[in-house]
Amino acid sequence: MRRACAGFTLLELLIVLALMALAVSMTGLVGTRDPAREARQEAAGMLELLQHGRQLALSEGREYGLCVSPAAVQLMRWGGASWQPQGAALLAASVLQLSVQGQGVQLPARCREPQVLLSSSDEISEFRLRLNRDGKPLAQVVGNGLDDPRSED
């Protein structure tokens, strides 16, 4: 009569260890943060918001603009007497820094009027929007007033 074995075989233990090692390595990959990659993604989102504003300005024949605060970008539309926010502000984990026509701009805590104008005649203010982390510039959105704005590292 054969006795029932208690315990696990060596092969079963090795398979469990391999699966645990795989799970730990995947957790390490998911848990790492790359500030430069995050800043590039934020810049891409801001560029999309800018392009959306340009399209609205052209299709509606109205003036639009971007208001930049230290941690957000807001699309705004001229309402005839004042600027009105359009949609939710795009929040940034990076610290934003703006220059318009080569001059640094003091960013307001609350947006009331845009610093970057998007006219219905497809003209855009010359600007440079930097995304900084820990005092280092990681990405930027640049518009020279003539060509399409672009995102840069």
C-alpha cells in the first residue's frame, strides 16, 4: 500500500518562485515614475488644447486664447465684453513658465484673460511655455506666430 505524499515537488516550488519574481519585476516597472515622460505628455495635452482653440477660433470666427497659471492652462473665448472660460482647465503636475514675444510673463493665480491669443484669422501670439520639475525644464510648447505650434523636449 502506497502512502500519500505531503508537500510540494521541486518543480512546483520553482514555478511559484518564477511567478513571484515576474510579479515583483512588473510591479517595479509600473511603480517607477519618469518626470521627463510625464512632462512630455503634459506638453502634448497642452498642444492639443491649443490646436482645439485654433480650430474653434477659425470655425466660429471668434477670438480665443490660452490663460496660463502656475499649474494649469485654461482655454478662453472672447464674449464681447469679457473673456469666458471654455471647459475645464488642463491641470499640470509640472511648474509652468510662460514667455510671450520673448518677455517673461508673471502668471496669475486665477485666470481672467489669456496671455496667448488665438485669432479668428489664424494668427497666434509668439510664445514659449516651459514645463519644469525640480527647477529643470523638461518639455516646452513653442509657437513662433507663423508656423504651427509644436512640442519640444
